[in-house]
Amino acid sequence: MNFSSKQCCSHVCHKVGIKGHNIFHSLAQTFKMLKTAQVLLICCLVRATNALYKQWIPDTNYENKTNWDKGDVPCGSDTVQFSSKRKVSVFVETTHAIQEMMLPMDGEIILNSGAGFYVISGQDPNCGAGVRTKFKDTDSLQWFNPALWQAAATLNDLQDGHFLFSVHEESVPCLQDDVVFKPLSSFRVDTSSSQTTIPVKSVSVLGKVFDRKSEFSEYLSSQTGLLQFHGSSSVTVGNPSCGDATGCDCGNSVNHERICSTVTCGALSCKKHLLPIGHCCEVCGAILVIHYSDSFNLENYRGRIHHLFLSLPKYQSIQLGMSKILKPQRLMRIVPFGSSPEIQVVILDGETGKLSEELAQDMIKDIKSHGLNLGITGAHTQTASEPGSSVGTVVGAVFGVLLVVTLIVIVVVLIHKGIVQMPSMPSMPSLNRFRRNTDVDDLNGAADRGFDNPIFDQPDMLNNISDLYSTDSISMTQTGVHFINPAYDENETDFTV
């Protein structure tokens, strides 16, 4: 049996104050303070721009009633049971009374400061008769399940519950994200994937932030790390932040199938179903695709949309996800030939998509008025109220026809200028051969056509060599044409042609 418990102390933050002895400061000192404040402000803005926090929702806390099969936290009359064959790391925040506890073969209990267990004799008057309650299995909780993560722009938003909506691929931690496991909690997550590693920017466990590979690798090899992280892939930290103001690709497209295998799609009631890039399910709503220049700033535009539209009571129910995507390019909608970066805005209202379409149109109007100042060069929408998908089909067909016509014109110009030469055509067979075959066929029988004789391909030649041949020397029969060879005239030997 390998079961341990350890004490976890909370972190204490000290507030440092500075008393000024003089009310007035010199001008140089003032400028120095302003410069320092400016640097700090810039650092904060860069942090807010490049960081996105993804927090793991489940935990293996003793006080979480959803972790128990009876749906309630054990009390003084209950018998607590952990499966003997399961590995688990349990965090205990306070003190609990129990009747009995059965521990697993491999696990640990992490005790918060002042937490613990004590056994009481008899029944707990506040608990009732008592039951045997079992801790649920947590081995099936997967890293690549988007329903098990929450996203926020800042740690304060994460704590206050101001979460961001994202497509399924981006609901799971991306390459540039900071991963957060709740400070006073433990967990168990399956990190299996088709890749050997899962790179992220940083990981926070039990209030400690790991952003160096060596330090986090050491933690993963510890008993607590082995109980919290399991699976075929290893989480690695130290991935750089997004240095592009226009945004960065999430990097989870390689795990798209694994992510979607955990998602169940519901029924839709809209006319046209939309499928955003990076999402597993078709949706009712609107998709706004934005084309941008180098002056575009994704986080600034996200803040603009929240200030102008999402703060309005009319759009309180809207879910809006905004991110950079790499849209696959296909020749005639079939042959892939690379990808192009775009900003995809997914707008959902939880219904038929009418409200989402209104917001998309409001955003289009704003882009028409201020797009150039925002670094936006163009935009178009897809809405659920549009019947069918004929628009995309027609555009694809027209593009294909124009491409074919363009290729034909290019080839004709190259041939005309002599850059490209047409291959020579094979020569047609001699008409005399067909004429001779027709004459033979008139004999009403299968005749042996023999081989081509140049003398008989030119009828006038017989008149020029009349001294050698006479009309009596040539005869036609069912078996062929006979003539007398003057070289062997004495033997009168016949040759059949």
C-alpha cells in the first residue's frame, strides 16, 4: 500500500507600503516615477494581449459532493470508501468526522492547513443512520474534452466567472495559453493524444506556477504529479507567448478528431446550419469572417465589440468567440493548396440565430465606417437564415469556370508566341491502300491481300514498262494477282502477290 498524506499551507502575501517624508518631489523624481509607471502599464497591456487562461473544471476534492456516488459529502455516521484499484489524489480543505475509511492501494490525501479526520463512536446526530459512500472514478476525465475547461482573458475574470466562449478546438488549452488548476484543489486528468507532448505556456498547480520545463518535469515525476497527470502524452511548459498582435493560431487542429469524439451535438431548428472552423457541431447563428492588415489588433477589436455591442441589454444572451484561424484553401473546392489566415467571429444566441444575425449586421456597419482605422480590409457574413448553401456552390463553380478559361487563354498565348509547341499529329494512312482493299473485296470472297507493291500503287507505270509486261501476263483470280517475272521467263515461274 502506497498512500500518503501531506500538509498544504496557504500562501501569505505581504503588503509593502512606502512613506514619503517630503510632500514635494523634485521634477526628475516625478519623471522617473512616471516612466516606471508607463513601463509597468505597457507590461500589463502586453500580458493582457498575449495571455489567455484555461482553467480545469473538475477536481478530486473531498468537499465536492459531485465526487461521491450518494451525491453528498460523507458525514460522521458514514463509511468512506476509495476504490482499492484506482489511483487518486484527494484534497481535503477542512476537518471531517467519519465512522470508517477504506483507502486505495495507491493514492494520497492532501490536507489543507488545519484539515484532518477524526472517528466518532456511535452515530452522528447531525448525520442520520449513516451509509457507505464511495468516491467516484476520475480516470475517464480527458484533457481534450472542451466541456471540462473554462477560458478567461485575465485571472480576475477567471475568479469572477467572466468566461469567454470559444469553438471546441480553442476551448482546450492552446499553445500560448496559461493552464490553471484551482489553487485549493487536486485533480486527475488523462493527457492521452496522438502527440508525444502537449505544449503550453505555463501550468499552475496548488497555487504554484510552473513555466520552466525542468521544474515542471520534476513535478510530473513526483508522486503527486503521477497521480494527477496520467496518459500517453506529457504536458510541457515554456512555450512562448503570442507575439503577433493580429493573433495566433491555437494549434489544436491536429487533435480535432480526438476533441470532437468527446462532444455530443444537439438538434438544430434553423434553416441553414453553419459549421465554424475548429468547431465540432453545426450551429444556428452567424459567422463573421474578417480580412485584416498588419495594423489590426485582435484584443483591441475584441474589447471594442464588447464595449459597443455585448454590453447592451439587447445582446446580453449572445455568445461570441473571436480568434485567428488558418482557413484551408481548395482548388475548385476539391484540391487543397495551402491555407490563409483570417479572423473568425462565431456568434450564437441559443435559438434560431435571428439575434446573432442582427449583431453580425451591426458589426458589418461598424466595419464599413471604421474598418480602415481598425486595420480591417474586408469582411463577410454567413447566417443561419440563408436557405441552403447554394451561394457557396455558385461562387465555387464560377471560380472554377474562370480558372479553366484563364488557363486556356494562357496556353493559347504561349503557343502563339512559340513558347509552347503543339505536338505533331500522326500521318493519315494512304487512300490508295483503302481503294485497293475495296477492289479486292469486290471479288466476293476472302482474298489474300499480300503486301504493298509500289508498281501497282501507280497504274500509269504499266504503260511505261509495256516492253516488259503485257496485259496477257497479268491475271486476277480469287487467290490473288498473278504475273510473269521476265527474269524467270524461261521457267515461267508464277509469283503470287
